[in-house]
Amino acid sequence: MLLEINHVTKSFGGVVATNDVSVSVPEGKILSIIGPNGAGKTTLFNLITGAYMRTSGTITFNGVKIDTMKPYEIHALGVARTFQNIRLFKRMTVLENVMTGMHSRIKARDIESFIPGRSQKIEAEITEKSMEALKIVGLDGKYAEYGAALPYGQQRRLEIARALVSDPKLLLLDEPAAGMNINESAELLELIRWINAELKKTVIFIEHNMKVVMNVSDYIVVLDHGSKIAEGIPKEIRNNPVVIEAYLGTKKEGGNADA
Amino acid sequence: MILQIIVNGLTMGCVYALIALGYSMVYGSLRFINFAHGDVYMWGACFGLIFARMGNIPFLAALILTMICTGLLGVTVEFLAYRRLRNVPRVVVTASALGASIVLSNLARVIVGAETYSVPAFFETKYFTVGNLVLNSLQFVLLGCSIVLMLVLNWFISKSKYGKAIRATSENQEVTNLMGINTNKIISVTFFIGSALAGAAGLLVGIYYDAVYSTMGYMAGMKAFTAAILGGIGSIPGAMLGSMILGQIESFGTTYISSSMGPAIAFAVLIIVLLVKPTGFFGAGDTHSNRV
């Protein structure tokens, strides 16, 4: 297992945001997390990446216990993410945004980045890798623009590039298709598949669009009110009565549950 | 005459800029005013005095050593007085900064002494006259050093890996951390750079006025802080522009209105500017966010 979440609970004061959740993610798969608003999906991402500290339970990544580590230490092990509410650096260009994701991946002594000649070599290396990541998401032509000036769908892609550039083992995408039109989300679907198949990245993503979820996931975990209520392959989830009641409402077939 | 006033203003403007940059950079990443910064500047003057008294250290070596010493001093202050206060209301950190300020100036009084000290010359002062303009070599050194330091800083912030990390940290610490950057380390780098620049200013002013005393950080710190606000706190070009403007206002005010009213005029202008534009020249308001 690449990622193992073991009986993890997170409470904020009296509010239990994540309640005794266990999830195992095998390497090389695409796993999606679904559930109504407030189900604790993003909280789970925050727990995995170290933005929040779990109240109890353990999280193991690639054999290393990460539940008490700092975010940058977890990132160094190969976990990178995007955000539900886009968190680009607004005062930085598209390229610079991606370059921040490479910061910790350059094996150079700190002092070297303060010496003009050496610094330029380091910068050239970071720039090259960052441009590659931009090419993957199709934004290499926009490298000089400000991230915040891009259309919404492209901002989401830019966040994926910023996460991808560090060459993570595990990529966490928080509602990557939110706010996208049908064409954009179809393209994104292709991108996620490609990243999984060609770059061999394990992907966990949070998504509301059931069509996307059913199409792209190897495995689905369903959360509701902080607890895991179901898990399984798409076919099982589609026909699971508990899920249909909690999440899909009265619809029998997996239409768009966004409404 | 006018040219002379402008050059004098430019000289002081450069000094304010070197100090103001530290206020602005620290505000950028931690959102509080580091009131101990003026005392780091004073310590720069003290280190300069110590190196000058040794007699055999060339000027450039003394400058670099002073910058390293004050840089480390700034990092130490951050580590001891601010690091554990990341998630408390900013007013608490500000109180801690005031405490650090008093500790630093008191330490100087104990270690260096309570009097005003004259600085042994690193080099001979020469005077140059260009038309009506009288310049001395100290002014050239002060202007030259400040401009070079500011150009290097600009390069560092816009082009280097750590410069980008500093900018990212100042926009959103939490997200920067999640992108694999140890923000505590970046904040240390920020303090080192800001304090090294203030130290350079202290040494240069100590030589320029031939006077070093333990309370010299107060007024200079206040003015530089004002200049940073004037330019838009958090903005690096803002700190530079605000300082240049403050230097000119003070220079013209001192000449044409009253020599003892210089600071009062400068601060009066500040109040007027801020009434019209509360965010300063380059300030975009507080867009800071630390949420995920």
C-alpha cells in the first residue's frame, strides 16, 4: 500500500470532522473520494498533507509514519496537492508559481542560491523542469502571464502543474473539475488518466461530478458526516443503497449530483 | 543650492531605504512591525565602531562582517522572540518586538557604553566641488554601497530560488509549506537579509556622522518604518520609493522651514499622504491569507 490511513479521527473542539476513517490506497491506482458538502473530504486531504494534525489514528505513506510530520516534510516524501479554492500565488507569474513546487527538489547547498553564477544554473534547472510540467497541462505558452489572470479552468491546471513538478508519488486533487464546462472537464479527465498511466502517479481526487468519478476511478470511498459509509469499485458504489440515500438522493442512476 | 538639498536628501533616503526594507520584508511574511529592527541598525553602527577601532580591517571587510553579524543578530531575535508566537494575535508579537528592542539597546549600553562615540576613520575624507555642489567621499561611499545593496536585493528577490520562496511565503505561508518549502527557514532568511541591510546602514551612518550611540536606533527606526508605510508596507519597491521621498521632504524641510523641525515635517507629510492613500504608494491593501 502506498498510503494507509488507519482509524483517523480529527476533531475541532467538539466538532468531529473526520471520524475513525480508514482508507488504503494501492500504488498506481486512481482513487476518488465522494460525499456531500461537509462530509470531511478536504479535511482528509489536509490530514494527509500535514496541514492539519490528526486527533487520533495513524497515517503511513510508503512505509513512513507521516501523521506527526510537517507539511514540507510530507511533501519531500512525494505527496503533492491542489486546492478546492484555488491557492495560486497571485503576485507571481505562471512559471514562478510552478517553480515554487520545485524549490525543495533541487539538491544544491543553500548558500549556492545566494551566489549569482551558481544561482543561475540552479534557476535554469528549475525552469526547465517547470516548463515540462507546464507543457503537460498545456500551459507552456502562458508561462509569463500572472497566474491569477488565467481563466478559471486554466488556474486549476496550473495548480496541477505546480503539484506535478515535484515529481510526487501521490497526487491529491481537490475538486479539479469544479467550475469547468463539459469540454474542459472531459479534457481534465484525459489529463488525469494520462498522468496516472504515463507518469505512473497514484492519484486521489475529490469530485462531485458523478460522471467523472464513475469514468475515471479504480476505487471509490464515500464519506458522510466525517465517517466512511462505503467503499468499492464504481459499479458497487453505483448500486450501493446506503450511498444512494446519503449522497445521490432519490436518483437511481449516477447522474450529476451537484445540484 | 537646490541640487545640494537633493543630494543630501538622496543620501538620507538611501539610509532609510536600507532600514525600511527590513520592516517591509518582515511585515510581508509575518504581518507585524518588528520594532527591534531599529536596534539592529544601531548594532550595525556598534559593530562598525568595534571593527574601526581594531584599526587594521579594511572598509569593505568591515562592511561585510557587520552585515553578517547583524544578520545573525536578526535571525537570533526572530528565533528567540517571535518564532513561538506564529499563531497568536499580532499584537502579542508586536509587544515581544518592543521587548526585544529594549533588550538590544540596553545590551549596547552595557557592552559598548552609554556615550556618543566617534568612529576612527576607515579612509581619508576628500571633498569634491562640482559647480556649487559640495560632495565628500563619505557621501559617495554611502550612496554607492546603498545602491549596490539594493540592486543585489532586487536581483535576489526577483530571480533567485530563495527570493521566490520569500515572495511565496509572504503571500500564503500555509500553502507555501504545503508546496514543500520550510517556511520557518525562509523567515530566517528574510530576517537575515533585512537585518544585514539595516546593519550596513548603521555602519554607514556611524561613519557619515562620526557618531555612534545606543539610542540611535529609535529615531532612524521610526523614520524608516514611516517610509515603509508611505511606500506601502510589504512592498520592496515601495520601501525604496517611500524612503527616497521621505529623505527629500526632510532635506527640503530642514533647509527651508526649520533645521530642528525636519522630523516633524516629514511625519506631517506622512499623515497627509496616508489620509489620501491609506495603503501607501505600492500597497494593495492586505491581501494576505494563511488559509488552505
